Amino acid sequence: ARTKGRRLGRALVYGVTVAVVLFGVGFLVRSKWGPLQNLDDAIIEATTSLTRPRDGLRSLLITWQWLTQPIRLYAVGTVLCLWVWLAKGLRTRAWWAFGTMMVAWLIGLLAKYAFQRARPAVEDPVSQAPGYSFPSGHALNSAAWATTVVILLWPLRRLMRRNRRVGPMSDQDDDPTHSMLTNPSDRDDRRM
């Protein structure tokens, strides 16, 4: 119970820290703080100017934008949670990951309505999206999804490593003489 309490305490500190940073930046965005506004305008102009004349880059970015929409990320995340629960037996971890992803999605949506920052007006934009612009749904949800999926799948490294050692190469892998005499690139390929 003591270590569980410590872990929950650390998670709470991390969560509060992220919330303070998010809402601190949100306050600066909402108040139209000059240096941040100038940086934002400069980045928008530079990236739009770079992308607009390059059809291949534009298509790639629009495809990436479509793939990383929160609904698609969380659909994949939900399937991963089900797999981790049903195939690997990690029920608590799967429920934690699913809950974390859903809460992150909700926080991002609520933050958009809290800050209500209109999308910047750009002449000849590369792409247009509805709704408010801050925080970026793609950025926030992609970061939350990637972090949660890594934590969800992290314990499976040991299972995969253990399963790799069950094959016919296991005696050779544990033999230091064989390791010294084998081409290092062959050893690396076998462990991938």
C-alpha cells in the first residue's frame, strides 16, 4: 500500500504540473501576450509558406493530420487496451490506459472551450479546421495517446524478451563464448 500511495502521489504531482503548464500557456495565449503572439504568427507564416508550394509535403501533412485525429488515435488505443486485457491478462493496466486516454480527450476538449481562441486568419491556408485553436487537439491528444500507449505496453517488453529466449537459440545466447565468436550484427538481428 505504501508504494502504491507513492506512485499515486507522483502521478498526481505530474498531472498537476502538466495542468499548471497547460493553463499557464493558455492564459498567455488568451491574454494575447505580445512575444508569444509574435512567435505564433511567425511560425504560422513560415510553415504555411514552406508547405503551400510543395504538393507532396502538403499531401503528406494532410494525410498525417487525418491519421492523427483523436477519434482514430483513441480507436487504436481502445483496441490495444482490449488486447492487453484479454490476450495478456493485464486488466488493471488496460482499464487505467483506457481511462487515461478518455480523460485526456475530455480535458483537451474542455480546455478548448475554456480558452476559446479563434483560429488564426491565414491568407491561402494549407488546410482549414473547425472549432477553436488552443490547445491543439492533434498535439495534446497525440502526446497523451503516445505516452499512455508506451506505459500500457511497457511491461510486455519482459514477456517478449522471455518468449524470445524459449527458442532453439537460447543456449547460444547465454553462452559468452558464442557471443564473442558471432558477428555482432547477427546477434543484433536475432534479438530484434
